[in-house]
Amino acid sequence: MLAPRKIRVLIIDDSATVRQTLAAVLAADPQIEVIGVASDPYVAAARIRNDVPDVITLDVEMPRMDGITFLRKLMAQHPIPVVMCSSLTEAGSETLLQALEAGAVDVILKPKMGVAEHLAESRIRICDAVKAAASARIPGRRHPAAPSSHEPEKKLTADAMLAAPSGRAMARTTESIVCIGASTGGTECLRLLLEAIPADAPGMVIVQHMPERFTASFAKRLNDLCEVDVKEAADGDAVLRGRVLIAPGNQHTMIERSGANYYVSVRTGPLVSRHRPSVDVLFRSAARSAGSNAVGVIMTGMGDDGARGLEEMKAAGARTLAQDEATSVVFGMPKEAIARGCVDRIVPLSQIAPEILRAAAR
């Protein structure tokens, strides 16, 4: 039996230390092969002419040509999935949002060194981002790499953060709330979704897998574009009609209830379903605290984060939606939820906003 084909990666970064560290992190994964490194885009372009990788990791700040310029040229001439690799800076987060708009599949932070736990979490995030990018739909790219059949590592469930729903029916209130989960490809899909949401829409809480600090810039960008008020969630924020709360990167966000009102609890904790924030944690909290008052939506992304939580929401009486395969950049998370039989409606991206409003009005 032939071994599954590895995902071939080219690393582009002007720092020799970062190139070496990233190469070591990626090469340690049995599903990934590092085919080369490059110190700048000109060296990378020469390599790509001779050997086309499945995925590129790309630094933003580099000599001779910056990463955004190279990304735009690459997407126009030879589309290849790109994962942007950045340091943890406020200015960098603004630039990386431009990268996502220009066609980058995902954003990762450069590996954290020194603390074993941090390095282990960085390894999970970096390798998962590369694997998701390899199977992403990129305009102009003919054949996405097939997902590997390698058995995934064991991962914590939402039990690590809060107990499963009791099964008792939640009293109906006049207000509905909407919980949305997304990962790879989700930033642009969420922009399109929220631009179609009216100012008086039900309160929404969103988990989009992104690094810390980047979620604040993402929320600000959406707030400038949308009729609804969008902000990064802070502990104790109320879930209000016309407001959208984006879970902060590197922290779990949960729905809590006080009487007929809802608010969010923002906490640290372990990676759940390999993520922090985790969609499963948000969805389970909605099942526990909102029940039939909630609408759950699972969108584009790799893996299965959110599938179990959406099943719990459905069992608690919530209405549930999934983005369809044709409009998902990666049809992993919706596919897993659909396979569990917990999705009421499977809809294209353009129909998610009206379906949310219909479901919330029931």
C-alpha cells in the first residue's frame, strides 16, 4: 500500500532563525514535507519555476519585495495557497487583513520559543493551517491537494471548559441569539455575510479561528463595513440586537444567561478541538444557556471544531445552518456537522444572512 502523499511546503522568510524553526516544526509532522526555504520573494520565484509547492508560508516584511506585493503577483500569475506568517504586532495585524483580502488562505504567528507548552501549541496551529491551506479552494488553481488519511492526534473536547447540556428545555424568550463558527477562509466569508445583515438583526457571537490581537483589527474592519455594530468580545459584554461580538484570539468565548438577557464570558483555557477560541465551546454554551432561543451556523473551515457543539445546540432546540460545499473555501467543518445529522439547512454563502433572519424570527 502506497503511503499518502505529503503536503509539499516552501517557506519564505528573511530571518534564517525563523526559516530554520518553521522548517523543523513542519518537518516533524508526518503529513508535511518542506521542499525548500527562501530568504525573499525573488529567490522563491526562481524555486517555484522549477518545483511548485502545495503551500507557501510567507513573511510580510522582507527586503527587495514585501510579502503583500509578492502575494498579489502570485495570485494573479500562479495561484498557490499561501499562509501568512507574522510576528505579534498591532501594525502587523492590519497588514495581514490586507493579505487575507489579497488571497491568503490563513494567518499564523511565528513559532513561540522558550516555553514547551507555547511551542507545542504553535506547532499544532502552524501544521493545521498548512494542512487546511493544502485543501483550500483557490481561484485559478486546478487540483487542491487531497487531505491525508493520516490518523489525527487526540484532542480535548468542550468538556475541558464546561459541562455538557443537561437536556432540560430552555424557556423561550422574545429574543433570539445567533452563534457562528468559522475557520480557514472564514474572514472574507464573514465579511460578505455581515455586510448583508441589517442593523436591527439579532445579537450575534462569532468564533473565527485567528491569532490574538488580529481579532480586534478584524472586528474594527467589519464595523467600518457593516450596518451592525461589530466589536471584539470582552468579558461581560451583553449580546444585544444589532451587535456582533467576535471572540478574541487565544481565549474561549461562551454565552451566559441572566434572566431573559445574554452576555459573554471570555476565559483562557486549554486548546479545545485543537483551537482557542473553539467553536465547540461557544456552541455548547449556547445549547446550555439559550437552547431554542439560539441559531447555530457553521461555516468554512478545516477539521471538525463546532460539529459536536452544533449537534448539542440542535438537541437543545436551536435552529442550525451550514455553509454549502460550493461556497466553502474548505468544506471540513460544515461537512462534519452535516454528517452528524444536526443541520437543518445547507445553504450557499449568499443565502446564509436571509436564512439566519428567517430562523431567528421563528
